[in-house]
Amino acid sequence: MVIRKSIMAVLCTVMVVLCLTFGGVADATAAKKKSSGINLFGTMEFKGKIKKLPKWSLVLTKMKLWKGYFKTPNMAGLPSKSGWAKLKSDAQGLDDMGKLKAVNKFFNQWPYRLDAGNYGKSDYWASPPEFLKKSGDCEDYSIAKFYALQEFGFSGDQMRIVALKDRIRNIGHAVLAVYLDGEVYVLDNQTVMVLPHTKYKHYVPQYSVNEKFRWMHVPKGRKTTFKRVKKKKK
């Protein structure tokens, strides 16, 4: 009888542990689903494969051999090496939001330069090594931050480079969006502040990308070809 009671006690303990473990997994999964349902800048999103984006595809091809900032001989002589080392050292004592702010501030020190001046082209997406050598424009800042944050523990799936329209200046622009703790934060070369995407009422995203997918964005309320096709099939 004593042995039977001992066995039952062990089984009960195992069941409690299993419930707590799988309950925690379920909660984490639910939280992840909740964050993935965020409407970036208040738009509808249509997810698809990366295609017809030659500039971003070229960056991805270049980055296949990427080992990290200042981890290859061709980057060793750049003057920003000491600043990067200090950033990595300081970031060890920061939480995730602190890391976002530090990375944003670090890269925003580079002067804004047009692609025409750097590469003789109206639009060119630079890799991080190219950005460190020549600086660049809005999407180049975003790309540099995208790969930098991966060295600070953020995954590529947490981030997107967003091509958008700035309705105040009436020009094209690009920022880095980072999904963190159920919110989306924007790293913008226009400011050192890191704010939620909902604060940017004047930004209208056109598409966003990471290393795996592309998202098309449509403002809510606007009719789309996607919706019309779905209605015809009903």
C-alpha cells in the first residue's frame, strides 16, 4: 500500500510538471500568434515569396557569406570599428529596447547620401559593408540595422525593412520595423527615438521584406484586386 501511494505521488508530480510545461508552450504560442496579427502602420498585409525585388535579392546574395560586422579582413581598416566594439560592449547591459535604441543611434551617425552620388544610380540597396564605407540613404540605414540587430540576439523573423511613402514630405522612404513584446517599433534614420508604429500616422507602407518573405500593404478601406477575386470565387 505504501509503495502504491508513493507511485501515485510520483505520477501526480509528473502530471503537474507536464501541465505547467505544455501550458507555458501554449501561452507562448498564443502570444506569438497575437503579435503576428498586428497590422503594420494600420494596413492590410498580403504575405508572399520574395520575387521581383532585384535590389533586395542582390543584397541577400551578397550576405550569404556574411560573418558579422568587422569579422572579415576587408572591414578591418574601417574607422568605425572601435565605435562598433564599444556598442557591443555597452549593449551587454541593456534590455531589448535599450539595444534597439543603441543600434538606431549608432547608425544614424552616418551622413545621409544619395545613391546617385555613391553609385551613379537613382536607386541602389547597399549591403552593410558598403554602407560603412560610403554611407547611404534610408533603405541602406535599415539594412545595416537589420543585420546589426541579428548580432544582438534578434532574429530575422522579428524584423522587416519597410518601403513606404512619407505623406508629409511626399517622398518615398524606408525604415526598419522590429516586432517586440506584442508591439512593432520603428527604427528611422530621421530620428534617434524608437517609437511604436502607431505613432507614425504619416507613413503609408507599400511593401516590407525580411530574408524569407515579402508583404504587400494596402490601407484599410481601399478596395483591392485580391478581395475582388475572392468574391468572384464565392
